[in-house]
Amino acid sequence: MYQTNYHRASSVAEAVKMLGDADDGKFVSGGQTLIPTMKQRLAAPSDLIDLRHIDEIKGITVDGRDVRIGAATTHAEVAVHGGLAAVCPAICHLAGHIGDPHVRHMGTIGGSIANNDPAADYPAALLALKATVHTSKRELAADEFFTGLFGTALDEDEIVTAVSFTAPEKAGYAKFPNPASRYALTGVFVAKQPEGVRVAVTGAGEDGVFRASAIEDTLAQSFDPAALDGISVPADGLMSDIHASAEYRANLVVVMAKRAVQAANG
């Protein structure tokens, strides 16, 4: 790693000021993506501004079916939160299967979505749940926040402070994990609301997380795994790599969608 200066911010405003004062600063939360990237010398920021100790962006609140999760909340905290599990167990299940215990106790929901790794779990959840992303500047719908492979609508000096959503009637998540990293080779989050069904796919798209409209339309008619028998997803636009071909991922999308619906139905 190259030499870098470490700063611990105590507020969002202080973190933004620290970034402005740095030559080439980067925000860091759990560091599960940035630190390995720095170790490989693919990134060399002059300054790291640590967001993990900002109390105002920590914690989970559940008010009826309205949920707000602070950006500095770890995956482990999401996984075991009783109030959240009571209204949306699917997101607790998702968080409990991210990486390994070290990753879950260090990684944060804000860091995950700000990085928007194409195989990360949370982007699929937020997209399917029709979540809102709160930042130091504004509020963004998840549909607008994720803009492509590792891309988001965030400005360089903008910090994710929280995510919020209304818990759906039913939700489920299923993924086919890489056996080493536990990243999703393909993961599917389904959410059933009174106005319809939203289905989001991670780990499969060449351009990152996306919604599966054909599966949504089918499940809106019958929210049952059997309804997806005979449904196929085109391989166009899906990733091929050393782990799986686009055609294999296309099949996994349907298989994981069935499992997600089964989980949602209990």
C-alpha cells in the first residue's frame, strides 16, 4: 500500500470538510472493498476519511412498517435486529449471508451500496424494496441511485447517511454464492406490495443490478414458485466469467427467483 493519511470523522459535516481539504481523499466505512483495492495498488488515496464512528448515521429504527437503516450500520447488526426481522425478515436473511463473520462485523450497508459492486447483495434488496437512499445532500430513489457497474448517482463529496423503505407484504432473497467469497454469482430479491411485485437481480448483469420485468409480471398474476415454470431469461446482457457463463446465470435467475418466492411464502 502507498502512504496515506487517516482521519476519523465525528460528524457528516466534518467528514465532508476533511474530504475537501484532502488532495485525493476517499471516504471509507467498513473498508471491505477499498482496503483490498489499495493493497493491490489499484487505488492510492492521499487521505482516508473514516465514517464508521459517526453516531448520526448508525442504527436501525422500525416504526410500524416503515424502516430506516443508518449507513454505518454493519451487516451483522442488520442480520440480528429483532424489530427488522418482524417486518422484513428477508433483509435480515440477506445480511446474515454476506461474506464471513469478519466481513459482516466490519462491512456496512452504506459502504455496500455506495460501491455498488455488481455481485453485492444489498443493491438487489433496495431496488426490489423500492427504497430511498438518504445522503448528506438529498434523497434518491433506488431506481435512480444505481447507475451501472460500480456506478451510483453520488457526487464525490456526497455521503450516504441512511436507507429507508416500507416493508412489503412479503419478501424473499436467494442467491447462488461463490464458494470462496460468498458474493452472489446470481442473487434474486422479490418483494410483493399491494401495487405489484418487484424483482431485482444481482451478480448476473453486465451493467450491475437490474429488475427482471418478465418475472415481475408473472409473479404479479400468481405469487407462487410454480408460476415461473417455463419462464426463461435471455442471456443477452448477462455476465460470462471464470465462474459462470451468461447462459448459466440466465438459468440461475429463474431458479433463484423460485427459491426467493418460496422463502417469501414461508
